[in-house]
Amino acid sequence: MVNPASQYESGATRLEHDLLGEREVPAEYYYGVQTLRALENFNISGVTLNFYPDLIDALAMVKQAAAEANHELGLLEPTIKDAIIKACTEITNGKFHNQFVVDMIQGGAGTSTNMNANEVIANRALEHLGYSKGEYQYCHPLNHVNMSQSTNDAYPTAVKIALINSNKKLVRVLESLIESFRAKAKEFAHVIKMGRTQLQDAVPMTLGQEFEAYAVTLSEEVERLNQNVRLFLEVNMGATAIGTGINSDPDYPEKVIKHLRKISGLDLVLASNLVEATQDTGAFVMYSSAVKRLAVKLSKISNDLRLLSSGPRTGLNEINLPPMQPGSSIMPGKVNPVIPEVVNQIAFKVIGNDLTVTLAAEGGQLELNVFEPVIVQSLFESIEMLKNGMNTLKYRCIDGITANEERCRSMVHNSIGLVTALNPYIGYEASTQLAKEALVTNKSVYDLVLQKGLLSKQQLDTILAPENMVKPRKLNL
């Protein structure tokens, strides 16, 4: 694994120690010995904490709220509190993110992530106090930065705050994509085409109706994401190790939540039962299901776009996707629907990540779910991929789609599906016979009706006008 902080190395080191002994830590690094061990132990995915700034910011918020609460309780000296808060504020302002180097997937239920934050904040606070990194007797990662906390309440609380803030960005991208579909719905409102069920001709509709349906189905996901993300407002700060609150003041939970609400700007609430809240990952399962549902819908829409643009000579060819790149190394002139294809693949990953979240939640044991890191990694990966995928779909596909209007109209005129409109006038049986005869003789439904004298030309023109078949209307039987 390439160390994101390696560009700062001078060769100088400082000596730090932990439970397992002493280690030399590069002098420039703000993280310490426990983070160093995590780097060595968890070279797993290559995706580190600094890939997700919202998570780093949320960790700093949690540490700042804890420092405020501990100071209010008389447990933390004002100078140390101020130094910790300065360090946390710098982090939420975007500094030192390259020092958060632990792999997102890790053993220890998030301990390495928590210690990465504790060490970076402690060492930066030491500098504010006028000391050197590693002089932990003046500001300690555990005794001061982690005071009244455990990984088991600080880590999931930070994750929930980060997911709430990440969801806001996801929803903004989704809403922008919805607007693109709505714009196309208006642009194509006059384009008559054939609707299909089971990939067979059904009844006429407009291309605008088709694109408006995409906008509406995605709009439902805005509501669903926002509904499920509200589950993350309940946190377990003050639970410490398993929910009993050991090593924390009885008044700490109330005070830390008060400060965390102010710092985060979120309406956070303390869980009613901290033992339950520390082991339960149900909120992650629910939110993951909403993210998956969005992915499934995006994939279905992408399937449709590939079908509607298929051809150009031997497929449906009702719409044109903007050409993005040559489609073949052997077939000249071929252009593939590469943007919908990549969205399909993103959806497959998100669906797989949802299964990972489900299995990890189920795998929890007793008072803690040690698999939270893979839950967290899966959710953040899904959100990031969906944001990127939806932006790509909007700007490199949807906004540039054009309609093949004459192709759409000609397929309606030649479709056997027109016979559906005759049901109320000549009955289902007669309509069925017309459809069968039209297929066998290759004649149009229109010509056969006139030939058989079933309806007058004026009646037929009114009934079979495609514009009259894309919405309900009064029947004159």
C-alpha cells in the first residue's frame, strides 16, 4: 500500500509505544504507533479513510463534541480542550486528511479508524500547545482525545453523521438527473411511439410519457433515501464499550449529544437503550436497501435505454444516445451504449454491497457487531459509485438523447397493437380475428376494418389516431 503521507518523509523518526511494544514512527506523521500497526495489518482494499472526507470530518466532530462535554464536566483542562478543538476544526476544514491512512476494511470493529483519528488529533493538538508530536504526556490520544469514549460508540456515531451528510450529496445528484429526465419528457411530449409489454407491441404512448415515468420512479427514491437516512439520527454516544457507559460520567451522554448536535447541525438523539444500540446494525440494513433500490431502478432504466437505441438498422432505433467512443476494434462504424452499460455495472456492485451489508449485520455476535467496517466500506462505496454514475448518465447520456420521430410514428402505424383501440367498438373476438388476419396477410388493421365494413373511415380515423390512444377519453359506442 502506498502511504498517502510518504511525500513528507525526511528520515527522522520518533519513538512511540503501545501494548505490543515500541516502534519508530516517521517524525512528520501526525498518526502514531497504532495507526502504523493498522497499516501493516490491513493492506486489504487499497481504499483508505481519506477517500471519504465526510467520514473524516464526522470523526473530528465526534472528538470535538467529546472534548467539549468532558471539559463541561470538569474532566478536561481548558488548554487541552482548546487544543483538541482547534485540531478538530482544522480537520473539518479539510486539513490533515492525508494523515487518515487506515484501510476502510479492517479487523477490530473500527478500532484502527478510531485510533487513527485519536492520534492525528492528539499530535496536532500537541503542536497547538507548543509541544512536539509524540509528547503524549501533555495530550494523549486515549487519555484526552478518547476520554469517555470507546470505538464502539465513537466510530458508529461518526459513521452515521457521515452517511447523513453523504446522503445529502447523493440526493442532490439524483435530483439533477431527475430534472434531465423531466426536460426530455417535455421535449418528447409530441413523439408518438409504441408501448411494449413482454417486449411485444402493446398500445401507443408518447416518448415523453416514457421519460416522465423515469423521472417519477426516480423521484420516489429521493423520498425513500431521505426517509431511511433519518434512522441514523439515533446514536449511542456514551455507551462506551457495550452500552453500560463504563468509564464515562452519568451526565456525559446528554452533554456530548448537546454539543454534537450543535457541531454537526443535525437533530441527533440518544438511543433509549445503549446496550441494544451498540450491537444493532439495523439502520445500516435499512439504508442499504434504499441505496440498492435506487441502483435497481437505474439499471432497469439503463436496460430500456439500450433497447430503445438498439440498431441502428436492425433494432428498435427509437432514440439516439450521444456517441461517446468507437464501439469496436474490428467493426468499423459501431458505436455502443457505453454509458448505460457502465450504470448497469455500478448497479451490480451496489446490489452486491447490499448483500455484504446484510451478511455483516447478520454476523454480529453478543454485545457488538465486529463487522461494521465492511458495512461502512460497502455503503460509502455504493454512494460514491452511484453519485459518479448518475452524473455520468446525466451529462454524457440523457441530456444528449434525441428522438427518431418518424421511426417511432411508422412503427405505431404498422403495429398490430392498434387493434386494442377497437375493442370497445367491435368487441374482443372480432378484434382478435383482425389481429390474426393482419399478421397472416401482412395487411394493416386499418385497411382490414374498412375492407370488412366494420367501421366507417371517419370513425376509424378518429379511433385509431395515435394521439387519441395515449390518454383516457370518453367512448362513443
